[in-house]
Amino acid sequence: MDKANVCKILKIVGFILVVLLLGIVVVVYKLEHHTEVIPTQCKIVLNTENKLEKLQQSCINIPNEKKFDCFPRGIPDQNSCNLRGCCWSPIADFNKQIPSCYYPANFRSYKVTNVTKSIEGETLLLSITRQSVYPKNVKTLLVQISFETKSRLHIIIKDYENERFEPPYPQIPATKKTPETTDYIVLVDDDNFGFAVIRKYTRTVIFDTRNIGGFIFSDQLLQLSALISSKYIYGLGEQTNNFLLNTNWEEIALFNHDTTPKEHTNLYGSHPFYIAMEEGGFSHGVFLLNSNAMDIILQPAPAITYRPIGGILDFYFFLGPSPDNVIQQYTEIIGRPFLPPYWSLGFHLCRWGLKSLKDTMDLWERNRDAGIPFDVIWNDIDYMDNRNDFTISPNFTGLGDFVHQLHNIGMKYVIILDPGIASKLPSNTYPAYDEGIKQNIFIQNSSGLALEGIIWNYPKGTVFPDFTNPRTTSYWLQMLTKLYKEFQYDGLWLDMNEISNFVNGSIYGCDDNVLDNPPYLPKIHGERLNYLTLCMSAKHYIGFHYDVHNLYAFAESMVTNSALSLIRKKRPFVLSRATSPGIGHYAAHWTGDVLSTWDAMKHSVGDIISFNMFGIPMVGADICGYTGNTTKELCQRWFQLGAFYSFSRSHNSIKANDQDATAFGEEFILSTKKALEMRYRFLPYLYTLFWKANQYGESVIRPLFFEFPKDENTYTQNTQFLWGPGLLIIPVLQEKVISITSYFPQSIWFDAYTLESYESNGTYITISAPLDKIPLFLRAGYIIPYQEPSQTVEKSRKNPFGLYVTLNDTLQATGTMYWDDGDTVLSFSDQQYNLLEFNYNGTLMKSSVLTWNYETTMTLDTIYVMGLSNKFSQIFINGQNHSYFNYDSELKVG
Ligand SMILES: *[C@@H]1O[C@H](CO)[C@@H](O)[C@H](O)[C@H]1NC(C)=O
Ligand SMILES: *[C@@H]1O[C@H](CO)[C@@H](O)[C@H](O)[C@H]1NC(C)=O
Ligand SMILES: *[C@@H]1O[C@H](CO)[C@@H](O)[C@H](O)[C@H]1NC(C)=O
Ligand SMILES: *[C@@H]1O[C@H](CO)[C@@H](O)[C@H](O)[C@H]1NC(C)=O
Ligand SMILES: *[C@@H]1O[C@H](CO)[C@@H](O)[C@H](O)[C@H]1NC(C)=O
Ligand SMILES: *[C@@H]1O[C@H](CO)[C@@H](O)[C@H](O)[C@H]1NC(C)=O
Ligand SMILES: *[C@@H]1O[C@H](CO)[C@@H](O)[C@H](O)[C@H]1NC(C)=O
Ligand SMILES: *[C@@H]1O[C@H](CO)[C@@H](O)[C@H](O)[C@H]1NC(C)=O
Ligand SMILES: *[C@@H]1O[C@H](CO)[C@@H](O)[C@H](O)[C@H]1NC(C)=O
């Protein structure tokens, strides 16, 4: 892609004559155009002939919700609008949402010139019929429609003649196998190129680009619109939203960016993936594999418009049919989530502003002494000398010994690591910089020298390792190995990797070029691409920052994950703030610098569910919020909710008061302990869910509609969530509330504390939620393994197991349990694991060992059976008559 030239403004002078004659509206264009210095590659070709276009018919029948914006990010008038061949019809819309300038239905931009069909799909050639106003329209496009599997369809649209950027991550495996039959059919319009994807069995049209106009494929703007099957769509992150996406003219910008989460702002990660519910409870997913900055617009038709500013259009369609099938099909191509080490499922304690090892030890000690279930203590940038990576502050002398002490009691230690390396230390004093320069692994500015920005480092000045360069892998391993000799950290926390920068572009700014100043700028925070990040013209091994920006954290996580397994020879734990599709294979995620407010806590529920859809099931928000001071009640409720995040960590900004579990007195400690003990109790179940995510791509945390897809009432629920199919969590998300009226889909539900049953046929039920309790319910039909909690997971892991058996209407229940040593790298491939299956068929409870390769003692000592209609008469375990059992006739629990 060229970069050094700037397209100067094209001045267009024209006037339009509208003649009304006998009711026939004829629009006459008379145009002249005159240009100032247009570099050849920016030349805009206009159709300047006097031209009569009967726009009328194709304009008047378009209802507002189906108007597709022909003048995005601009202020059109009739003149400029008609110049684009579009309809002009300003309407009083104070929110300026309904476009005044929109595409006519028969707007043609490409036509099909050649079709080759085979059993594997179709290949089309498209030829441009109308230039868009954006520079460098691609003349000939290649469209490849591939029937990859029964439920996966792949449609690529790219330049036939020239290679364009395509993201190397995630690496899509070659899992294609031409199916005998497919769940979809594809229809293509030839004369005015467009296509429709249809679910074969229901005839539901799930994605239809035909005859709605506006298809553009230019060098720095690609645009494709489609009508979609329903307004029930989810995903398209990372954004602060209400989980169910708003289709009322919502503009979603995706471009990794470090800012306080708020609505209508591009945040740390970019995931152009959505999942939709169709009529009848069927579900599908659509993924655009494209790493460039983009806008995605949702409108009430319902319809979607994609506007990436580079790359190609590479779409995957997943036909489900269940929502969890969609996630399985998505993670099959982007990469299955990593299996976390067992210790990382415990509670993590962190804060910024622990100024010394002593501060850290004090915090650790008072939480240990209070009996808080607790496994991992963290340090933020405080542990570094002048906040420079791979150094230790004099205030942290003795850190190595402290970490040994932690390891001796089965606890772990995790540190922050920023990508930026200090660039202004005296030469030969800072190997991380000197080696990086020597090995030439830093991202370069457009003059070919290491690009300098400013982050936390002192003296001010920062350069950035280019993790897309294969040489950086050994550099990073070398630096991490040296640090590990100082103290044996157990996991790494990758912050600031959007990339975040305290200056725009670099300390020298950015030179004037088409990458930093594209003809179409997505609606991003800061209104410029290099706002608080690098210059778009900066060079990585695999391309310009313009194309690679959203992939940086992926590359960093991949390299860090592999370095950690080489250094520790144990299962790696990496936490990343920035994310992109497939990163869940290497890293977990936290939702960044959220505010300490009730609103932020409420949004975190939708956020963690969305990230499970993005294939990053290990995710949590900072408990009690990061920015600002919390209140006691907010923090108490947030600890209860946070105990059920798949990644449970309390963290805090340097500017805020303490908010750890001991900060608010005895009653607070007791309720927090109670919530975290419930988490620890269910860890064998949670771990099994993570294993299923790793093996089959199932989600760990689910919204209600994943389990009850035919129940439309579940589609809008965003205040409760499930762990797998069997455990329902209903957090209190409002101040001064001690009872909640919550939707319970049709099932029998058992209170996880009292084992009382609630039968619901799909109704709202009011449950009590006193300040010291988070409501938890077990769903009928499942067998859930548990262990009595101890203060660390290492201790809990050694306790005897129990089972919660919840019988459904037909007195049946099933469950599985995965178990291994919790820390070996790739224990599944090595087959060093045990897999048990449980089944209750009405009379007999059966436990079958499917695999037993991990030698250990597992004792089962308690089984709760809920939903029994009669007392057991006798209980036999392994053929032996046992007489020790209780039956509570009121609860029907044995
Ligand atoms: C269409 O493309 C195929 C394969 O590239 C080629 O063999 C064929 O000649 C083309 N047909 C036309 C009409 O251009
Ligand atoms: C080191 O610790 C002392 C005592 O707690 C504190 O005053 C000082 O600010 C710390 N230094 C840094 C760089 O945090
Ligand atoms: C690249 O960085 C060098 C200093 O390292 C600086 O002199 C030069 O101006 C920078 N180039 C651009 C285009 O910013
Ligand atoms: C960085 O960009 C923002 C937004 O465009 C602008 O307000 C700010 O002045 C810029 N900062 C510098 C140092 O140029
Ligand atoms: C939190 O409260 C303390 C005093 O209790 C105050 O000094 C501090 O500025 C507050 N922090 C924020 C972020 O409001
Ligand atoms: C649920 O049961 C109640 C009372 O038995 C009944 O009025 C209601 O119609 C039922 N709702 C559904 C969705 O079946
Ligand atoms: C009861 O649970 C079993 C096992 O999970 C399941 O196969 C069956 O369909 C369930 N029956 C009802 C009525 O939900
Ligand atoms: C449960 O399984 C046992 C052994 O397979 C069988 O004897 C019994 O009839 C089954 N009970 C039901 C209700 O299916
Ligand atoms: C099992 O033990 C109970 C209680 O001790 C006894 O009543 C019953 O007869 C025993 N059943 C068998 C088959 O031994």
C-alpha cells in the first residue's frame, strides 16, 4: 500500500436541475469538476457525462429502516449526494440517525463476469461497473464461495490481481471436508453482484446483500451491507453495551484502544463476530476475518453494514443450529481456548500502589489471616525500577524469597509486564533495550528507526518489540528467563498492549501519509487512527501498523505463552487486556479500567458472556471496579458476583482507597468468604467446563438463551448467567436490594444453599438475596461434582469429592468430570487425565470411568440427590450395602 502521498481535496462544482413534468421526475446532472494536485494513485474517477438517471422509482419505495447510508462520516447535501448516484431525502430526525443520502435499490457497483461451479463451491469474477468516491477502486474481484463443512460456509471477496493484507493470526486450520449435504444454500445475483445465505431447512434468509446497494471495494474502504434474520444479535465487541445489541442505528467502531470503558467507544479488543437467534430457536454466527479498523452499523431493517478500511472481505458463516454449536464451530477455526492451570481458577488479589514488598506482604497477610479463599497475589508496575520491564525496584528487595514462601504454602505470584521497553537509559545499562537494538526487533518508524513513544518508563521514552518478527520470540524468552532467575513468577499480565501510548503516533508525531490520514476514518475515539497509539505507517515484520494494530496483543500473547511454558515447564497463565479473534487459545482477559459504579458492575455481566462467545472463556472485571472509590455495599455485591467470574480478581487503581476483602470489617469479610467458598466448592465443575471449552469449544459462562434457545423470553436477559448448563448465578446488581425478581426458564431449580426446589414453567420468581448472599441455583437433570473448600485450591483439590444430583421430571440426571494434576503442559494430549461420567436413570446412579491415566486418589463421600419422590429404600455402592443416608422428606433430598 502506498503511504507517502496525500490525497488533496477534490473540489467538485456542480448543480442539479430537477424538472417536474407531468408527474415524471427527471433528475438532470450538470457537472464540472476541477481538481487540485491529485497524485495519480488518488485519482477519483467521476462519471462526468451529462446523465439522466431515473432515481425516482428506486428511491421512493425504500422505508427508513432500509436506507443504507451513502455518505457516511460526512455532511451531504443534495448535490454531493446525487453525485454518488444516491437518493436524497432529508427527514426531520434529530438524532441524525436515518440517512438523508442513501443508496437506491438498484445501485450497481460490480457485476459477475465469470462463474465456475464445483461440488466444493463457486468461484466468481466480478468486474467494476461504477467507481466509488474513495480512491483506488479495485477493478476485478475474485469471490470464492466454499462449502467447507455441513455447517460452515466460507465466502472470500478479494482483489483478483493484487495481494492485499490478510491477518496471519489466527492460523485457520485446514479442517475442510467437502460435505455431502449442507445446512445452508447460497444464492448469487450476477448482474448486480450480491449474495444471500439461507438456512436450508427453514428457508430463513440469514444474510442477504442483494439489491440493497453500497458494495464498495477500494484500497482503503471496503463496504458491504446485508439484511439479517432478526434483531436478536450479540457480540461485535469490545464495546460497553447491554449484551443484546441495539439495532436502532448503532455504530460500532472496532480498533483496539485503551480508554475507560463507556458506551459508544471502541475499547481494548476487536471482535467482528456476532451470533444471532432466528425464528424457531435456531442460531447462527457470522465472522469477518479482517484485522483493520472498521465501523459496523446496525439498523432496524434489521441489517448490518461492515466498513473495514483495509484487508479483504473474508466471511465465515456458522449454522449452529444451537448457540453453543455456533461457538464450537467458531472456535474450531480461530482456535480452542487454552486449558488454564488449576491454581488460576482460585481467587486473585492485586492492586496498583503497593509501593514496596512490605505493602504487598501486608495485604497478602491480612487476607490470609481473615481466612479469605485466596491463591494468587499480584504486583502492578510498582515492583519495577522506574517502571521499566525486567528490572526490580529497590523497594522490592527480597521478592525472590517472598515468592518461595508463597510457593511453599501452595500459593502463586503474577506480575504485570508492559510491551514498551525504556529507550532513554544510559547505553550498556539496560539489556532489554541494548539487546533489542542489537537484534533489531523493535517496531520501526517510517524512517526505519525504532519508533519511540512514551509509556510508564523513566527516563521518558519507549520502544516496542515487534512480536510479529520471529526473532522477537528468542529475545522475549531471553529477557523473561533472566527475570525468572530473580524471582519465580507463575503467570504474566500483559497490559497496555492495544498498543497504548501517551503521545499520538510517536514523540516525533507521524509523517503525512494515507495510512495515518485515510479517506474514510471509522468512528473511533480521538478521531484519528494514531490517537494515543503508534503511527499507522510504523513498520512491523508482517506489515504496516495500519493492518497489524489489532493483532499486536495476539502476537505478544502467543510469544509470551510459549516462553512461559519453556521457562516454568508448567501450564502457562497469560492475561491480556487487548484481544482479537483466537487470542483465547493463549490468554485470558480482564475488562480493563472499569469504574467503581453499580452501572459498570451491571455491564460486566454482559461483557463476560460476550467474551465467552469470542472464544475467551476465562474473563472477569476488576472486582469492586478499578477507577474511583467504591462503596462498601457495591464492593460487597461485586465480590459476590466476582466470585463467579470465570477469572476472579480484585484490583484497584493507585488513586483509590483500599477495597480488598478486609477493607470493610467483619461482616464484609464473612459474606465475601461465603461467596468465594461457594466458588471453590464448585471448582471441579468449573475446571471440567474449561476442559470442555478446550476440547470441544463449548462456552464456560453462558447466557440463558444458550440453554433455552426456544424460549424467546431468554433473549433479552442480561442480569444472570450460567456456568455450563447446570449452575445459575443471579447477582444483585442494584443498591439496597435484598430480593430479586428473576426470570427462570422452564425447569426445576434447586437453591444451591438450602437445596429447596423451585419449579418454573417460564416465569419470573422472586427470591431473597440478603446482603450476605448471592443467589445460586442448580438446574434439574445434572450431576455436578464439588469439593469442600479450603483456603487454597491446592488444599481444596485434596478434599473428598461430592456430587449434587438434581433429578428432572423423568427422574434423570447426567454429568461429567475431568481431572488431572492441574499444571502439566498439554496433559490432555499426553492422556494424563481421568474422565468420569455420572448417570442417574431413576433407580440407579452409575459412575463410569471413561479414562483413568492420572494416578491419584479420588474419594467420593457425599451425594446429594434432589428431586426424589420417595425415600431411598436401600443404597448400594459398588455392590455393598450402605445404611448411612439421610432423607429430608420436606426437601425431598437424600
Ligand atoms: C471463466 O474462468 C475459467 C477458470 O478461470 C476459465 O477457464 C474460463 O475460460 C472463463 N470463462 C470465461 C467466459 O471467461
Ligand atoms: C519505596 O517505599 C517507600 C516506603 O514505603 C515509599 O515512600 C516510596 O515512595 C517507594 N518508592 C517507590 C518508587 O514507590
Ligand atoms: C524516526 O525516529 C528517529 C529517531 O529515532 C527520528 O529522528 C525520525 O525523525 C523518526 N522518523 C519519523 C518519520 O518520525
Ligand atoms: C492527540 O490527538 C488528540 C485527538 O485528535 C488531540 O486532541 C491532541 O491534541 C493530540 N495530542 C498531541 C500531543 O498532538
Ligand atoms: C478516594 O477517597 C480518598 C479519601 O477517602 C480521596 O483522597 C481520593 O481522592 C478518592 N479517590 C478518587 C479516585 O476519588
Ligand atoms: C405457567 O403456569 C401458570 C400457572 O400454572 C399459568 O398460568 C401459565 O400460563 C403458565 N405459563 C406457561 C408459559 O406455560
Ligand atoms: C432429564 O434428564 C435427562 C438426562 O440429562 C435427559 O436426557 C432428559 O431429556 C431430561 N428430561 C426432561 C423431561 O427434561
Ligand atoms: C436403570 O438401569 C438399570 C441397570 O441398567 C436397570 O436395571 C433399570 O431398569 C434402569 N431403570 C430405569 C428406570 O430405566
Ligand atoms: C441393606 O441394609 C439394610 C439396613 O441395614 C437392610 O435392611 C437390608 O436388608 C440390606 N439389604 C441387603 C440386600 O442386604
